[in-house]
Amino acid sequence: MSGMAKKVVLIIKGDKQVTDIDRFRFLTIFMGIVHLILAGIGMRLTCQPVIIFSILIATVEISMLCAVRHMNNFLLGISTIYFATCFYSLTACIFLGWTFGFALYNLAIVPVLYYMIYMTKSISNSKRYALFYAIINGMITLMIRGYMYHRKPIYRYEGKTAFYISFFNHVVCFAFVIIFSTLFILELTRSREKLEKQAEELKHLADYDELTKLRNRRSMLDIWKRLGRNDYCVVMGDIDDFKKINDTYGHENGDDVLKLVANSMQEAIDSIDYVSRWGGEEFLMIVFGNLAYALKVIDKVQRELKNANLIVEGQRVEVTMTFGISECAGEQKGDIDELIRQADRRLYIGKHSGKNCIKIKDE
């Protein structure tokens, strides 16, 4: 029992997920205890039908826990407990009367039914079953209510007895609804948090390059569209002779070079700047400031690459980059395509004029 109490505490804290068997076990134990208490009340009243039906229903509920474990049929178990509870409460109304409050179980168990069927993953068409069961319950309850309206109960007791038993049934039904509604909210909250976390992970995967952990082209273009300032430079950088590095040292070491470049560029920029893997061995930065600041950032990247100690098979791999820069002027504000073309054009000029250089003009 202490193990179950610990599990309940973990579930309330959100540290443990409620499984189908945990949910069903809690329902059967709760209802089993209630019906055993009602059996004791029946003994106190010397009302044989209440005693017999209470013990019978409690036995059915505990037996269903074992049966569900064996057959893994949660719909059967939930349906059995639901209709057994409805049958018991209406039978008790016939024997003792409506004022004893047993009909409340038929109302309280409806939201519990929806919770149990909806949250049990192995049950398909959950809405159909829940609605169908609730309608049956409502129709039979109203029929019994009409039947009892002009008839007296089979067993009659003084008013105090009816009050105490009705009070007990009210307390149990309120606790029933509150406890299972709380579990429902906890599970829905946990599911929502899980979905939000998955959505964040998917967004991260959509926005970032898996290898370098930098933003990808699509993410960078989205950021660019939202920029509210025009005092920045676009820096396009490309790793020199990257195909030769791949062919000589293998693609795994080529990936290490890409990571080295990504880290170097990330370390060189300020927190407000952006860097992305534009495609292949090509990288693009948006750095806020003038041309002098952009040159300073590139200088940091080049020094980092020069000092990098990348050893493959006992040989140091030299990594250099060529850069093209375009500066966002007033008349070019928002002209993303032109800035990219300009930086790319200057990068191309640098590639054909010796590599490992920086080009700031179209010449």
C-alpha cells in the first residue's frame, strides 16, 4: 500500500505518467472499498439485500482487476464496473428509497466513465462507447425514478438513518468526482506539456542544422524578414577546398571541419548577431554594425581556424575560408535577395583570386 501511495504522490507531482493499469487499479480499489463499507452499513441496518449486493459487487470489481491483467481488455473491465455500480445504486434505491442518496453514484460515475475510456489508450471509438453508456445509464435511472415516485421502499428506516447514509453517499460521490477529475486534469496537463515539448523539438529540428547546431537557411530567412533595423552586414563564408578535405581525410573528418568552422563563427559573433549553415560548406552571418565590425568578426574566425589543432592520422589539417561581405545601406533596406547576391558574388570573386581572403567590393 505504501508503494501505491508513493506512486500517487509521483503522479500528482507530474514525475510519473499514469498507465492504463494504474488508472484501472485505482478505480477498482476505490469502488471495492466503498462497496465493502456499504456492506458494513447493510449489516448495521440488518438489510440482507444491501449486504449481499455490496459484497457481490466488491467481489466483481476486484475480480475484474485480475481479469483485465490477464486479458488486457480494459474496455471490458471499465464497462463491467460502470454497469455494476449503476445496477447496485438503483437496486439500493428500490430497497431503501431515493432519499438515501444511492442514485448519486449513477451521476458521479458518468464523468469518471468519460475519463477512463478517453484516457485508456487501447480503447478505440472511446466517444461512442462513453456516450452510449451514459445514455443507457440516464434512461434506466429515470425509469427507476419514475417507478419509485409512487411506491414506498421495501425496507423503511427512521429519518436519521436516511440522513447519515445519504450524507455518506454524498461525500463519497463528491470525492469520486473530485479525485478522478483531478487525475484527468493532471493527465491532460502532462499530455499538453509533452506535446509542447515535442513541438519545440520539431521546431528546433526544422530551424537548426543537425550537424553544426547552427540555424539553417529557412530559419535565417525567417529571421531576416522580421529584422527591424538596417545597420548590419551580410557575411557569406565558404570553406576552401572542402571537397579535397573530404576526399583526403574522409567524410567523418569533413564533418569535424564543419563543426570546427561552426564553433569558430559562433564564438566570434555577439549575442545579437546570427550565424547559419547556408548549405554544404557555405555559411552566412548577419552581424549588426558597420563594415569595420564585420571585418573584426571575420578576423576572429580566421584566427580561431588558424590556431585550431585538428589532427587526422597524425597530420594537422589546415582549414581556411573565403568571405564576401555586403553592407545594408538605407536604400537597400529589406532587399534580402540583393544583399545575398552581392555577398555571394564577392565570395565568388575571392574564390577566383587566391582563396583565404575577404572581399568587400565587386572587383
